[in-house]
Amino acid sequence: MHKLFIPYIMGNQNFIENVKLLSENGADYIEIGIPFSDPVADGAVILKAGQAALEEGMNAKLILERLKLEQHAIKTPYLLMTYYNIIESFGVKAFIDEAEAAGVYGLIIPDLPYELGVIFKEKLKHTSVKLISLIAMTTSNERVKTIASEAEGFIYTVTMNAVTGQDDTFHQDLYNKLSLIKQNSDVPVVSGFGIKSPEQIEAIKPYCDGIVIGSEIVRRFTDDTREEVIAYLKKIRKSLDDNL
């Protein structure tokens, strides 16, 4: 079975160019982060990238406008990762309408609790935009079953606190959680948070349908040459495809 590679990038001045590069080098979906002044769920690398994007003048309106113009040139489905505060400030209906017009496949909203997510999903019902469900290691098994059975698009399992020791291996608890999610879901189950190496991918890929890589992709777009970024993307794609 094909394993999904879902890279995350920040919505900065170069984001369209970066989306196209990812699309041409093995990405199955692409997450685009909308920069926010108070990003509670972001690590240091993404926090810094978000601040830089805000200083460049980037915001939800600009990102949606650029996607609207470029959507037909992007061959890979893309999602927006944003905090609910941004959607509320924009106007919920206006944001959903603009996202649909910009060809957005789905929304990932890390600070949206499950109960509010159910209400928000109702607003998406007659659109092509999906609400992607997040499941954390701390989510109770009963809640996992509920979320997994109602999920659309794919499920993003947050592997935060699932890494053990300095060799970046994963707790058995994570594998158990992924198994439970997959048993109760009809959509792909992907894992992400701190995943960056082929060794980690090798360890986790038998238990999930794909991986999300965020901070490492953002860091490489900031620090590396275009050729180095492409080489890294090819290495990740190969790790996902090997021995299937």
C-alpha cells in the first residue's frame, strides 16, 4: 500500500514556489501554515518561521488570494493549518468560502476541541473542504473511537511525547494507539510531530498510512539550497516506498 508523505511549510513569501517543489518531489498532500502571532501548538522552528512570515506581511487573506491564482498549477492537494482565532477574525463563512474558492482540500485546526469541531464540520457540509481530525497520545480510547469513526480526508495522529530516549524510537503506546485508530476509521491514518529521519519512518510506517514532516521541512527550506531540499525529499519518499 502506498504510504502518504505530507510535508508542512509556512505560508511565507515563497510558499507557492515551495508548494510546487514539494508537489514535484513526492508529496501526496501539502500542509500550508497560516502565520499567527500566538501559535500555542508550534515548536521553535515553526514559531520562528511564522514570525518571519508575519514580518513579511503574510496573512490568511494573502495566502488565500495567491492559492486562488495558482491553484491550477498545483498538482497535489493542499491543506491550510490554522488556529481558530484566525478563522473567527476573518469571519467563519467568509473563510470557508474563500478556502473553497482557493481549491483548499482541507483544514487542520489544532486548537479546535472535538465538540466545536462537530459544529464547524456542519458549516463545511455543502462545500468540498474537509475538516481533518487530530488525535493526540493523551486522547482517551473512547474518544479515539468516536473521532476515528467520523473522520474525513485523513486522521493526523500527533506523535508528541511518543518518542523515547535519544535514538528517536517510539513508545509501544503509540503503536497501540495507531492500531486502535485504524480499527475504527475508514480514512488513512498518518503520524507526525518530530518525525524527520528515514530511521523513524522505518520504525513507524508498518503501523500507519503515512507521515507528516513539519519542522524539518521548514528548517531545510530556510537553511538549505534547493538541490539539498530536493535530495532530502527524495530520501524521505524512498524511505516510505522501500520494502512495501
